[in-house]
Amino acid sequence: MTTQVLVVDDVPAMAEQYAYDLKRVGSYHTIVAAGGNEALDILAREPIDCVVLDLEMPGTDGFEVLRRLQQRGIDTPVIVYTGTGSYDRCIQAVRLGAYGFVDKAEPIERVVQEIQNAVSRGRLVTELRTLRSRFDGETPLIGDSAPMRSLRDAIARVAPIPSGVLIVGESGTGKELVARELHRRGPGAKTPLVAVNSAALPEQLVESELFGHERGAFTGADRLRRGAFENAGAGTLFLDEVGELPLPAQAKLLRVLEERKVVRVGGDRAIQVTARVVAATNRDLEREVEAGRFRQDLYYRLNVHMLRVPPLRERLSDVPALVDHSLRSIASHLGMRSKTITPDAVALLAAYEWRRNNVRELRNCLERMMMATDAAIIGAADVPPEIRGGDERDEAADATAPPGTLKALKAQAERHIVLGALDKHDWHVTRTAEALGLADHSSLLKIMRRHGLNKGMHRDA
Ligand SMILES: Nc1ncnc2c1ncn2[C@@H]1O[C@H](COP(=O)(O)OP(=O)(O)OP(=O)(O)O)[C@@H](O)[C@H]1O
Ligand SMILES: [Mg+2]
């Protein structure tokens, strides 16, 4: 890939000479611009790797070019060159974002060196940015299990539609991630996504948070405040934990959703609502409606479309991919090198139910495992015992344990349960194993052997 260098100078002969020398010594591809505006036009159009910019130009000078680049968020590296030899001016340019400066009198080899440095730093910055966006907030929804695939399909279907969406799912399943994905594929990155955690709002602040307030609306309202609806503009308003909203606030929210207008607390002007409303909850809202804790009309308003985020135990095949992704994201978050994990450790994690907090629980567990060992590899021994099922093994039913101990009592109970089930199914081992929810008939045979139970006993009886 040839490096493209833009040379900007108001004296055409100067620009041409520089371009010629850079091509010769640095093997660059060069473009010249005769002034600041022309340079800005080219930068908006062409993929330029580095700019060599004259500071002294009539009209749009070098400083102005730097300022505009900053405003537009264009971070192509710029090297300024000057004939005045004024150090102060160069420092000022660097403050405005220039990568470095050279004097017009310096040999071309030094300029090439400077361009080389600037270009490689520019590439690093871009690379870092892509890596960051891969690990940070932009986390994509990981998982290729059937439930995740249908969730992804549903997201793609409703994202472009401006009506309300209700996201339901247990705690830590990824509801917020789904809301972000809806926003990304819907109103898009150029519009805001405003998230309001309804559970964290004190009751008396709910209204002013959502709808805003005028100055002097109540004691303490010493200045005007825009609410979440207004701030969300044409983007997305994400009402997290909407099931926790107090009833009076539910009534006001319903009115806003019906009229698509908000009035700030203490104000009288109606402001049009354009944001799409996405709500999430881990409560069973239908049950909340039955119990009179959630307004039915609001429930129907919010769930024009409903997305269900499946619990992790219903998609355990996603665990390996989630582990892989989480290890890298945790490492980048903590600023440490990522660790690898052995397949048997992953297998243990993929056999656990994660009932308490789903993906969040898995992430937290991985973070603890990462911190608990200095080794670069996480193994099965690093998996916490409660997840390994080790505790249970220790306390497994054991008919030889001293009477009265948990092990002995468990053994008694187990014998009783298994005998009862066998009797009920005419000692048909496969059917009994199935009824008891065991993996297969050999698991039942193992238990029967432990308790000295066999078919002969049945016939004897
Ligand atoms: N499918 C997924 N892919 C990658 N990361 C995920 C996925 N699902 C959840 N996570 C991660 O798990 C954590 C919990 O997700 P999130 O906060 O979206 O859950 P939630 O359903 O909103 O939880 P809560 O009900 O507690 O608010 C986050 O760190 C999130 O990045
Ligand atoms: Mg959440």
C-alpha cells in the first residue's frame, strides 16, 4: 500500500518541489493543494495518510486548517512546516493537533523520517480504535444457539419499526445489550440512546427525570432541565427495569406515550416526542398487572413488540463462545493480558445452570478465575467448587457413612426414592431412570448397585 501524502502550500513552485522530493526520497504518492480550503476538500474526499502543511498562507492558513480538522474529527496526522523559524508558532500548531513540525530549510530526509513516524502512529491509532470498539460498549450479541439466532432475527425484524418494544428476560441475560442492538440497527449511531433506570429513581424525581422541569418548578429546581424524552430526540429512550416504576409515574408515562408529547414539570408548552421507546424488565409483567402493581393499559402500550431474551441455561451451547469473548473483554477492561482456558474447564462451565444471574454471573465467575491464578492458563481446578459440583460430590449419598450424618440420611432417602420409583414402573430400569430424570439406565444401575438393589428382590417380594 503506497502512502499518500498531501502537500499544502500557497506557493505552487514550493509545493511542487516538495512533492517531487518526497516522491523521490520517500517513494510516496503525493498530491498538492494550493490553499487551506482546497486541502480540506481533498481530505474529505481522498484517503490521505499524512499532510505536510504550510502554516503561513493567505485566507485559510495552517492554524485554521488544523482547527477545522479537529472540529470535523478528522485525525489524519499533520506535519506543519514553516519558514519563519518561530518556535512558539510551531508549539501552537502542535496544541491544535499537529503531529510534528519541520523547518523549510531542513533536509528532505528528515521530513521523510517525520512522515514515516506520523503515518505509523496514525495506523496504530486506527487499529486501537477498532480493537476498542470490538471490546467495549459495542459488544455484539454473542451466541449461535437456536434461541439466540431467533432472537437476532426478531431484533432485525423490529429494529426498523418505530413502535415500542418490550424486552423481557431474567437478570443478566443481556437485555441492555439487546436494547443497544435495536438502537444500532434502528435509529442508528447518529442519534442518542438515553437510558433511564426506573428502579434507581426516587419517586419524587421520576417525572423531572423523564419529562424535565422548568426553572423554579419546585424547591431546588434552580435551573431548567430537559428530561430523558427530550434528550433522546429522534433516537431511543431505554426505560430499564420499567416494572419498578411507581403507579403515579406509570399513569404519566402512559399519557406521554399516547399523546406523543411531554410537558416539563412546571411548564405549559408541549414538546413533541419523536424517540422510540424501548422498555426492559426482569419481572413477569402479566403477573404484576394481575396483582395491580402495573397498569394494564401501559403494559399493552409498551409491548407492541415483545422480545424474550432466553436464560443462559436454555442455550448452554453458547457458553464456549461467551467464555472466549468474555476473557478477552475482561482482560482489556482490566488492562491485562488475556488468559487461555482449557477445554475441560469450559466443559464444566457449560454444564452449570447459571440460574442466579445468567451471562453476568458467568462473566463475574471468569473474572474471579482470572484473578485467582498467576498462570496464563485457566484449568478445571480453577473452576469454583460450587460450579464444578464438587460440594455435592463430597456430600454424596453414602450408605456406609456413620448414621445420622447428612451422607447417611441422603443415602436412606435415595434408597427410599429409588425403590418407590422402581416399584411404580415394575422394575423396568430404563423407564424408571427416565421418570427420575437420570441421564440413562446405567446411571440408575449404578445407584441400585450402591444400595444393593436388584431385580431379583422384586421377584422375591
Ligand atoms: N449474548 C451476549 N453476548 C455477549 N455478552 C453478553 C451477552 N448477554 C449478556 N452479555 C453480557 O452480560 C452482562 C449482562 O448483560 P446485560 O446488562 O445486558 O443484562 P440485563 O438483562 O440487562 O441484566 P439486568 O436484568 O440485571 O439488568 C453484560 O456484561 C453483557 O455485556
Ligand atoms: Mg439491565
